[in-house]
Amino acid sequence: MAGRISPRVVFIALIAFAAVAVGVGYASSATDTTFESYLGGDGVADPSAQIAPQADGITVVATDSNSWRGESADGPRARAELVAFDPNGSTLYYNDTHTRYWDVDPVEGTDATVEYLYADHLDPNQCPAPDEWNASELGVDQETLDTYLEAHSDVNACTRNGIERVNLTTGEVENVYSVVTPGKHSSRWHDGDRINETHYAVADILFDRMFVVDTETNEVTWTWNASDEFETGETGGPYAEDWTHMNDVEVLEDGRFMLSPRNFDRVIFVEPGEGVQENWTLGEEDNYDILNEQHNPDYIPESQGGPAVIIGDSENNRVIEYQREDGEWVESWRWRDARMQWPRDADRLPNGHTLISDSNGNRVFEVDETGQVVWSVNIAFPYESERLGTGDESSAGPSAQSADIGSRNPSIDEQFWIGIKNVIPGKYLNGLMYITPVWMGIPELFAIFVGLVGVVGLVAVEVRRFVARRRGGRSTDAGNTATTRDDD
């Protein structure tokens, strides 16, 4: 038929489109200034250079790492960092000596001192032998220790989890508390919260618990175990490899603890001596419309228009806030754009702005009450960020409902890319983004997919043409033979 486009041309066009799109994406990334582009051999090459926009306070960022061994390596996301940006945008402090950096909190009564959690992966020869682990030092009984040792035995590694305090202006670092734990990936402490001058609450992913430690004596003084109130075989991930993934704890003014068992898709409230307050639970397992493997929920108290909780709703690729109304949690605010990918922290600031750490989006940014980005820095794989002088996390920020903070409505073109992302379950998409180069976003991944379709289609067309030619050749040979026989 005249004017018909052959499949071969269509598939070649798809391959060409993919190559151009990926090339443009890579070239565009080369012009983007990232924090890591300012690094020299021993840290920031020029600490006085303005890297971030000006802000109304020191901004501290703790970054994760995606290197498989957890060691600094080539590539911006393979280096874990603790970075502090001065209000003028220059680098006030930089450290990359640990394998991972997690939670960052301001130290009360100081202007530029923070406490943070870190993890260092240790080689097998640095780990205790299986019969040398001390259950009492870890704050568990021997039966619990044996259960978790067996679950993590195939890792053949261990982790030093710790809390440190650093003066960002002098660089002086002080050890607060640390201990070596078995395992690697699911054994790291992501979050902690100070109770008073001597006691600290820790969210313990390894042992599926929250515990309180006396940092002067290193004694675990109180523990809440998830297994005391939840059935290990009916909820969460595999027990005891990564059951709850308890990634956050917040000490509330009324003495309760707000916890984030990520693998339960919910935020829970624990009252010491009473246990989980069921009527306060936010979310339910596998109901991804509410939460999907969240990180770093922040509590906004009644004095600031709460109770409300603002959350990095990670696998849903959004940040979201819920307000407590008539004994129920009601969505009151959300923010998302096409770039957002696996956000793991959002802090409501006193001025109504929100500071967001977008892990797979490789950025930390601030949005105002209308949802507009007013401050941003490109930095690889941030886990949590803190603006000093604005209170701890979201404790001094207003709730969205009380301050009339509006949700952001994505534009038409953003909705297209968001729709593409929604087709792929967040867990798998974010797992893919975890291992791809830092410059590769959803458009580039989509282009690669289109290119693969083109390659497979083109191969199929060529194979079909080849088979058809072979068959045609055999038919011609058979016809020639028959003609010869007739002539005889």
C-alpha cells in the first residue's frame, strides 16, 4: 500500500529517538552544578565558594551512599557526606569519613553544634566471632541475639553504629555512643532523638525495637520491642532479616514515642508502660494510598496547629501531611513534582516553608507556602537535612491546616512523567534509580526503554526477513528441480 511506513523504519526511528534523548540528558547533566563537583582530593576544594543559594540559617545535610561495599568510590552517590552550608552558601563544614550518615539534630542551647547518627561497615576480621557477641552490651537477651545472628550470618560482616556530636565552626567531634552490631544492610540505626542530657532514644532496625540508652554509662535502660505487640509472621518484611525496618523515633513532649516501622506502612505512637496507642496509628500495611514505606515522620504539636505529622512518603514519591481531626488522621497537604524520587525527609520551618530531602532526586530544596521552590542545592543521595535556628525537625513549624499552606498541583507535562512513574511500583523503580548514574532520571530511563523496544522489534523484523529469504530460496530451488525433472 502506497505511503505505508515499514516496521523496520519505525523501530530504527525509536532507537534513534532513544539515543538522542539519552545523549541530551547526559549532556544537560554536565552543565548542572552539583555539590560534589566542588570536591577535591581532601574535601571541598574551595570552602569559600558559593555552592548553595543564600539562606536564613546554616543548612546541614547528611547523605547516604549507594556503593555496594559502603566505601568511598568513584561517582557522587558512592560517597557518604555530612555537609553544612553557611547562610551565604559557602561550605562551613564537610566530613566523609563514615560509611553512611543518617539523622541530624541540633544540640539545644548551641548555634552551630549538631548530633548525628552514622554507620561504618567493618570487614569480617574486625567482627566478633559468633560466640563472642555480648547480648547485654547490645541490650537484648541471648535468645534474641541468637535469632538475629542466624538471620544475618550469611552477610559475613558487621557494622559500627554510632552517635557523634560536632561543632560545625571548630570541627571538634565528640563520641556520644557507639556499638558494633551483626549484619550490614538491615542492621544500621537511621534515627535517634535526645530525651535529656544523659539519655538518648534510638530506632533500631536490626533488633526491630526502640531503645533508650544512658550515654554516660552505655547502659540500655528501656526497650520497646515490636514483637511484643505485632505478629512476626503476619506483617512487615521477613523476620528476623528485615522485619519492621524501624527507621525513625521522635520523643514527644508528653512522654510518648512516635515510631516509623517502614515495612508496616504506618506511623505508630507508643506510650511507655502502655504500648501502642491503636487509635493514633497513621496508615495500614499495604494501603499505599495512605503511606508506602515512609521515612522520617515529624510531629507538629498542638501549639503549632497540630497534632499533625509531615512525612517523607518515599515509595509514593511525595511528601505528605496528615492532620488529626476528631480522632482521625486526615490528609491536609502534599507536595510532588516530576523530579521527586524517594524523598526521605521533610521539615516544616517556622515561616511556613518546608525543607525537603529528595534522595533519588539528588537534591535538598525549600518550598514556600504556595509550593514554589525558593532554595535548592543539588547534592547526591541526601538522607536528611536540618536548618539550624528553626527548632528540631518540624517542632517549631506550623501545620499546613493552621497556616493555610496549599498543596502543589503538578503541571500537565509533569503529570505525564508522574503517570509514567506510577505505572511502575515505587519499590522497583526506586531500586532501579538506586543503581543508575546520578544524571539519569525518569525521562532517560523511559528513553532507554523505548530504545530497547526498538532494538527488540528491529531484531524481530530482521530475523523474519532472513527466515523469509531462506524459505523463498528453498522454494525456488525446489521449483528449479521439478522443472528439470519434467524436461527429462
